[in-house]
Amino acid sequence: MKELVSVVVSCYNEEEVIPIFYDEIKKIAKKMDYVNFEFLFVDDGSKDKTLNIIKDLSKDDSRVKYISFSRNFGKEAAMNAGLSYSKGDYVVVMDADLQDPPKYLIDMYNYLKDGYDVTATRRITRKGEPMVRSFFSKMWYKLIDKMSDTEMVDGARDFRMMRRKVVDAILSLSEYNRYSKGIFSFVGFKTKWISYENVKRAAGKTKWSFWQLFKYALDGMTSFSTAPLLLASLFGILFCFIALIAIIFVIIRTLIYGDPVGGWPSLVCIILLVGGIQLLCIGTIGRYLSKVYLETKKRPIYIVDETNQD
Ligand code: UDP
Ligand code: MG
């Protein structure tokens, strides 16, 4: 019996690239004729013809499977559904836009055969991406890697091939707020990293605006680090200390020079500063609290509308 490789592809409004992607992956599957394939497309509530295109493909090719969501749940949810519906001994997660080049599947598979449990990828350049975005991403990874106990690799992509046991480990984390980069790193296992230059999207447009990326980054932070909460306490200690010194200073000054009224502008500044920091800290706690709130509701991560995977 040949082993089965599941290719999980999350798609949101990707009608332009799916045919191109399918052609490419078919070529690779032909080259890798020593394993069987299933192509598991997760349609994340697309509003264009994505689902129809995938259904058409599945009519001619029994390897093509689809899961379609009742609405857009986001890429994390789509990946999660793909992993839990996949049947392969090995599972690959990739984007539909060919930014995760299928040609690497051969190497990825060979590394797993050599005894690794995961072959993960990272891009060493961010060519073709807006400069501001690259800059913030870089800073972001530096910061979160320091703040989190879980290792965060700069430029790591979700493109990876895993053994079944790794997939099961990932699925065993049942959290609602899923930050896959953190989850992948959290479960561990023997990982081989391969690097490549950034590839431009084959067609269509990116689904991420700067604001969305910013929110995603914050989510990652609250999911895998509690350092911001520590920061709130540190601010508290610092301000108590400053206040103490100021009190002693004011008392001594009053004893020596009496009590001339004045200095209200500086008072206003201090009140504003302290008020601002308090709000910042309450907001930070609020972020965590809102996560707890969402987790306790135990809502499903995604809702499947239709599928041909049994
Ligand atoms: N995607 C998804 N659901 C979403 C947004 C994106 O399944 O809500 C998929 C998208 O179809 C693509 C992958 O996630 O296959 C990566 O998206 P994109 O290429 O837009 O992101 P970028 O590569 O620019 O970071
Ligand atoms: Mg992309």
C-alpha cells in the first residue's frame, strides 16, 4: 500500500488562482508517484466562484475533496478544518496562491522519510512586499520572540508537511483563538527548516489589510504571551516609586519654603500621563479577558456547509 499525502489548501475568493494551483500540484503529484495524494480544498466562505471551480475539479479527479464553510471564518479556521478532515499519513498545509511553491513537496517528503516529523518553511526575503509591512513584521517577530516562551521564527510560513502524530497533536489543542504560528511551535517535534525567497502571488489579491495584520499580530501576542500583563504591574511599581519620591520632595519643600499655590499645569500633565497609562493597562487586561470570554463560550471554530470528504 502506498502512503497517503493530504494537501490542505485554504481558499477565500481564489477563483483566479485555483486552476493554476491545481495544474501545478497535479504535476508534482505525478512526479511523486510513489505516494497517493488527496487535495483537500477548504472554501472559507468565498463569495466568488471558488467553490464551483473546486466542485468541477472534483468531478474529474477523485483526489479532489472540498469542505465549504457556511461563512468566512478566517484562514486559521480553514486550516484547522483541513487538518481534522485530512486522512493522510502526511499532511501538507499550503496557500492557494502559489506563494508556497509545490515543487518543495518532494524535498519536504524526503526529509520526513529521513526521520524528521515536520518540514517547515520560512522565507528569507520579503521581496515584493510593501516596505512598511516588512519593517513592522521584522520588529514584531523580534518582540514576540522575546516576550513569549514559545519560539517564534521570523519569516516562518504556514507551509509545512507533518506526520500524522503532529497533526493529531495540533488538533488536540482545542482553543478557539487559534494563532497557528504559535501552535505549530508549541507542539514541537523534530523539525527541519527549509528557506526560500519570497514568491509573488500567482494571481488575485492579498486578503490582508494592514489593519487586519495589526489585529492578527495582537492576537498572536495575547495567545502566546502574558508579558503585557507583567508590563502593567511594572508600570504600577514604577509610578508608586516616583510618587513616593515626589511626596517626600513636596513635604520637605513645604517645611522649608511654606506652601505657595502654583504648578497646576504640571499637575494636569501628571494626571493625564497616569490616567493614560491606567487606561492602557486596563485595555491590556481587557484583551485577555475578552479572550477568556470567547473561550468559555466554546463556540465551534468553523461550521461546515457541505463537503465530499466522508
Ligand atoms: N485565506 C482564507 N481565509 C481568509 C483569508 C485568506 O482561507 O479569510 C487564504 C487565502 O485564500 C490564501 C491564504 O489564506 O490561500 C493566504 O492568503 P493571502 O495570500 O491573501 O495572504 P498573504 O499571502 O498575502 O499573507
Ligand atoms: Mg499569499
